[in-house]
Amino acid sequence: MLRRPRIAPFLAVALVGALATGSAAAPAAAPQVPDPYYPADGNAGYDVRHYDIHDRYRFGDRHLKGVTTVRLVPSEELTTFNLDLLLKVDAVRVDGVVADFEKANLHELAITPVTPLAAGEPVDVRVRYHGFPASLEWPVPHGERNWLANDHEVVTMNEPHIAAWWFPSNDHPSDKARFDIRITTGQGRKVVSNGVLKGRTVHGRTATTHWRMTDPMTTYLAFFAAGDFRTERGRAHGQRYYNAVSTRLPATEEAYALDMLRRSARITAWLERELGDYPFATTGGLVTSIDLNFALENQSRPTYPSWIYPSVVVHELAHQWFGDSVSVARWQDIWLNEGFATYMERRYAEAQGRQTTNRWLHVTYRYLPDDDPFWNLDISDPGPQRLFDGAVYDRGAMTLAALRNRIGKADFRQLLRRWVTVHRDANATSEQFETMAEDVSGENLDAFFEAWLRADNAPPNTAAYGL
């Protein structure tokens, strides 16, 4: 995610690259719930393998109804289990058998199957639901109304919560799954989602569009957009792409947005040279006409507001490695997403002949005195109220730039490549990154990370701290 603006103008986002070399991906782990920040999110006791979503969206009154089949594997015997969903539930079947259910609270769907679910045995849970997403609110920690729609367009983008507004899920980043997403709406509208377009079927006045994401994906990164879009797809710079821009934008803004999206394949190829193989089958993006103050790294196809610009494209595409392929195990690890993506912005700017990353680090450091509030935040544990604080982005990027100085360019490049390879399609923590940095460099970096991530004042201006 990238919000506008963060801190001083010259601190605006711009990132660095890092590549993956081939070692085996990390094994899947059990969902890390309850989350310290959002203890009501997600559910323990099972692992979701696949979501098959069939939703129907009506623009006239912004009503949504659907049927989703969740394939899950219990890790223990379950006599009851929960899914996260804000919409009203009409029926539930477990492996074809009608199951009892209740909404334990606003977003918890408690399901009791006729017979307990056996550990290790896959089961299909089919949930039928309906409602008006715009009227729904995620209750904790401070209430979120995250549905984004107007009379002509809808786009399901938000963070940390959005899935519960349009499909039932185990809504925590640590439980990644594969997706088939089918959206039915008016025949004249186009639908864009994650992954690869599998087909579109017209039924009189409506049409159903099918998208498939075959790589594991966290629930908040799943999205669909429906509306009046100009679309194009093809292959460039060795990358398959699919771009979409709302035709509800003024003509000059529409043309500008499409030009920005056309840079996606080239930027993805540059990031691939820095970080290793692009983790997904397709790239590109979507620009909405809905008035937003953020962009989001939806897996394989970021979504942008009309104020899209080159460095935000770099930021969201860098997230495909940092945040999407390698996802946080806990929300407190968010700097692994935002700091890394911001660092890649700086590296891309340097590659384009602008300010070097090292120069940016030193200028930014001098701009922020020791007693500046910027240094008061532990970015490895910022708290839910400051999850997207500017320091998470910029102090995170500064940490990486300083680490590159401390351990050297060769070890740093190896570190980033190893990071995105070992944890590809999986989840990771800040502690794991710190340990890997020490393993790659052969150095004790405890004091370095304490100063850059956790201390409540500026790191010492010495070589030991990358300055």
C-alpha cells in the first residue's frame, strides 16, 4: 500500500532491487492466529487450500450475493469452526451436507458440521450469502468501512481488511490459498481481478467473468473491479500483462494513466533483474476513477487511483515480491512489505540516473534530528494504529540502505535474493530477516537492527550503523 503523502517531499517513495536464487521454498506453516494486533482475525485449526468465489454484483442498489466454496484441511479434529464474513449468510453445506451455522458476531461465521471434521482430510465448505457491502463495518480495532463503489464502478481494494465484504475466508495473511474468482454483473461492464483471465460468458443482460490465481495469495490481496474500463493485454519485456483504466476519468487523465500502466512490464523486468524471477504469471494494473488516497499491491495486478505516477508503480510492483509472494506472518511485520517496497523505489530512481540510494539515506538522516517524532516508532512493532505510519515506509527503507552499506553490496544482494527465494509463496517475520542477514554476512547485527528498527532515537552516525 502507498498513501499520499508521507513525510517531506524529497522523501517520496522510490525503491531498490533484490533477487532470488534457487533454493527450495519455505514449507507452509499453520496460520499465525490470533494475531497480536487483530486477535479476532482469522481462525486456527485448519488451513485453506482454495477459494472458489461466485459473486453477483448489482450496480443499481449496490447489492452483492454469492456462493463461495472454501476447500480447507483441518489440522485437528473440528466439531465446529469459523470463517470471517460480514454479509448475511443464507446457507452452509459441508461436503454437500447441510450444516448448522450462526453469526457469532458481526464478522464471525460459526459452522457446526453434522459430523466432526477429521484432521488431515480435505473438506469443501459451501457458503451462500448476500447483502449491501457499503453498509457493513469491520468492528475492530476502530471500525472500518472499506467498501469502495459508486454508481458506475466498484473495486474491492483495502488493507488490512476487505475480504469479509465479498467472500467468506480465513482472513489472516498467514493462511494463503489459491483462487478462482467469478463475478457476474451487467453485460456492458468489464470485470478485472487477480491472475489470468480464463473466460467471459454472456447471459442476456449479464455476463460472468472468470479469473484464476494459481499462486498462493493472502485474502486481503484478492480483488475484483467492475465498471467501464479500457483494457489491453499482451507481452512486453518478457512479461505477460493486463492493464485496465476507467473510462470514467477525463480523457487526458485516462491517457496518462494508461501510459503509466504500460510501464509496468518494463519495471517488472527491471525488478526481476534485481530480485530474481517474477513470482506470478502476469503483471499489469488497474486505475480506478473512484477518489482514493492510496494504491494497493493486489497480487499480480496492483490497483491505483487517478494520481498514479512512476514511483508508485515501482512501489506496488516491488510488493509483488515483498508482501505478495513473501507475506507477513503477523501484521506487526509490515515493514517487511512497506520498507522494502520503498527501498526499491530509491534503487529504481538511482538506476534512472537520479539521486543515489546512499545519498538519499544521508540527506534524509540529516533532515531528521535525533528528537524528531520520526524516530519514536518501533517499526518492527508499530501497533495497529500506526501500521501505515510514514516511518514504517521511510525508516524501513533507510534500514535497508544502511544495511547495504554495513554488510556490502554483494552480501546485501545475496540476502535479498535468498529472502525472496526461501520464503516464496509463504510468510515470514522480521526476526527471520534479521537472522538471515547475520547468516549471509557472517556479522553480529543485533545492535544495528536495534538502532534502526526499535530505538526511540536516531542511530549513531557511524560506519557500524551504515552511515
